Amino acid sequence: MRSEYKLSKMERQEEEWRFVLSNLTDELKEKGYKKVGVTTSTKSRAFTEALMENLGNENFELKEIKPVVIYSDAIKQAKQCDAVILVERYGFTEHNMFEKTINLLRENEVRIAGVIAFKA
């Protein structure tokens, strides 16, 4: 009889998190980005802080940027970075706020390295 080990929900989430971080880290390194901003279109910061903590171990200069739609100085901070990562909560982030965030970043010629959607 063949025994199979099934991962718990927590173990699967940790495995997915490692996969996302690995891919993101590889992409940032490949493109030569050193100074990376992390922002969101909402005020939800828990996942943003976790991302910064984990990427901080990879020799990137990380800068937490407040939501660009809400804070006027956030675009200025984003422009000081090589690229920005958006962190959004699945099923929570309002589409129009996300769209406004993307448009503001594009209008101000801020590179978007990627978007991470997480489910709480």
C-alpha cells in the first residue's frame, strides 16, 4: 500500500509563499532592480510587512510606500525606486482603487515589478 503525505493548509500556504518569493526575487535580480517599493491600493498592511521582511533578506533596499491613491507624497516615494510591487488582498481590494493605483503609477512612469494577490 502506498502512503501519501498530504500537506496541511498552513504548510501549503507556506509552500506557496516560498514559491512566490522565489519567483519574485529571481525576477527582481534578473532585471537589476536594487531599490524596490512595496505598496497597496488599500490600507491593509499585514501582508505588505511580511513581504518586506522576507525580501529584505535578499539584499534589496526596500521601501514601504503608502497607498498612492490616498497619500499625495506616495508617488514621489515610488519614483525614487527602481520598481514597485503591489500587494492586494483578494476579494477585499476594490477594483476601481486598484485601477486608479495602476494608472497613477503608469502616468508617473513608475515601473511595476508585479502584483501579489493574497487571500486572508
